[in-house]
Amino acid sequence: MRAIRGATTVERDCAEDIRAAVAELLGKIAEENALSEEDIVCILFSGTADLVSYYPARAARDAGYTFCALYSSLEPQIEGALPRCIRVLVLAEGSGRSHHVYLRGAAGLRMDLKKIAVALDGPSGSGKSTVAKRLAAELDILYLDTGAMYRACALAALGEGCPFEEDAVQELMSRIDLRIVYRGGAQHTFLGDRDVSEEIRRPEVSMAASKISAFPCVREKMVAMQRKIASEQSCVLDGRDIGTAVLPDAEYKFFVTADAATRAARRGKELAEKGYAVDLKKLREEIEERDRNDSTRAHSPLRRAEDAVLVDTSDMTVDEVVAAIRKKIGEKLG
Ligand code: DC
């Protein structure tokens, strides 16, 4: 026996809208779970208390579901509940994984079921990785730090004394064994058997990453890996070119930025916490140089996608940025 859940919302409390919504929801559930008439044992509906004009069970009968038991009930009136929502539980014969279906306004109820991509691009030190990590945790989806991948390429090059020239970099990329592994929800970056997640944060790796990421052979390889990861699950990706090149069709795109002084101060704090000596003036110069490298390179430069929402975090706390981005995501989902 399979138990399949679903939900949808209607614009208006009227028979016409409820009929259409129920037919759409049941149609999708049958399609995604490859259900035939014989499989369906019963369909149980509940509706929020603001839906009083038509029984969802009757709408199901109208839609041709006359071969199984149908039942509707009224939900308690919970404060803050999604309005005009119809929920369903379909019991069906057979085994295998159930594909639950959440449509329209109800899609936001189960973000874990809907495959989405959130692209967060922006310059170094804009706070995007902190925000991306928090956002992914709150949405309960994967966080992919794409900068870590370019940093690992740079570390491999530095470790081998590989010159930053096309042929040498290409040769390195043809044999690099770079893997992204998740442990306890946290991203770990491996070069061969070596977990380099900490090493790639070293200041000299930052500048080398900016340089190596300009090589098309590096970008092509990294972008293919990033697309594969994003195709397998919902995730928040942070980088420079996610919204423009890696996932131009991402549903949610943000360009997170801050002025150079704020960014240098943030990076400085981060490095000081890790025990590195910090020269703020030098850090700011380096950040500006990386900005120049990243935004003037020929291949996929750092650029705000036209449909990305601009978030200037200079005078915002992390909590405020996360809340602003979540609000935008919620508005689009609604
Ligand atoms: O975000 P970060 O500082 O860890 O990134 C390191 C470098 O990698 C950055 O200077 C530019 C490059 N990068 C890129 O070109 N494209 C990405 N999607 C992510 C990072």
C-alpha cells in the first residue's frame, strides 16, 4: 500500500475553482505516481475552514473518481494557516516510493519536496556564503559553495607549482580528482583522499582561485559538476556566475553585494578569528583586485543577472539579509 500526500490552494471559495483545483491535484498525483483506477483505494480530503461552498470529495467525483471511496473533512481554524487550502491523502495499492504533490500556494508548505535552485552571486566578502549557508539550513536544502571548488583547483596548482598558463592548467584539469562530499550537512572539499576544506581558506589561495577561475577549461569542468549537483536536489548555490551562466533558469536569483570597506572589514574579522594576522588596507586592496579580476575576465565574469534581486548588505545584519531573501522567495512561491 502507498500513502500519497498532496495539497493545493484555490483563488476563490466557489464550486468552479474547487472542482478545477481538485481535478488538477488528483491528475498530477496519478501522473507522478503512475496510478491507474485499479490502484486507488480511497481519497481523503481536508479543507481549511474558509472553504465552505463545495466538498472536495464531490469535486473528485465530478472529475471521474467514482471507482474509489471519497471523503472530505473540515480542518480546524489554525491562526496563520495557509488560506483556501485543500489537502489530500491518496491510499493506493502497490509498493515503491510515493511522490507527494504540492501545487500553487501549497508548494511553499513542503519546500523539501519541490526541486528548487537559489542562486546567490556577488563579490568576495559580500556575506553571501554566510547568508547562503543559513538560507539552505532554514529551507532544509543543500548548500553548494562553488568558490570552494575554484579554491581547490588553485590549491592543487599551488601544491604542484603548476604555472598559471593555459596548457599547464588544462593538463592539471584533465587529471584533477576534485570531489564535493557532504558530512552532517556540511560541504567538504576533497582533492584525492585529502580533505582540503580548511586549507583552501588560506589567504594566498584566495588570490590564486581568482586567477585560475578565469581559465575556460577550469570553468567548464567546475560548471558541469555544479549543474550535476543542482540537478539532483534542491540547493542554494553561491558564486559569481550562478544566475548568469551555471543556472540561468534558476527560480530565485540574488546579487548580494556590499561596499569594499565593509567587505574588507568582514573578511578581516573572519581571518582574525582563524588566527591570521590582518592588514585591513592590504585586504581591501586585495578584495578590489579580486573584484577587478572576477568582473573583467572574458569567460563568465562576475555580473548581476538581469532578473537577479539586488541586495546591498553594507548596512544589514545577516539575520536581516536572510529574512529579506526568504521574504522574496515566499512572495514568488505564493
Ligand atoms: O567565493 P570565494 O571567495 O570562495 O571564491 C574564490 C574565487 O573563485 C573568486 O575570487 C572567484 C572564483 N569564483 C568564480 O569565478 N565563480 C564562482 N562561481 C565562484 C568563485
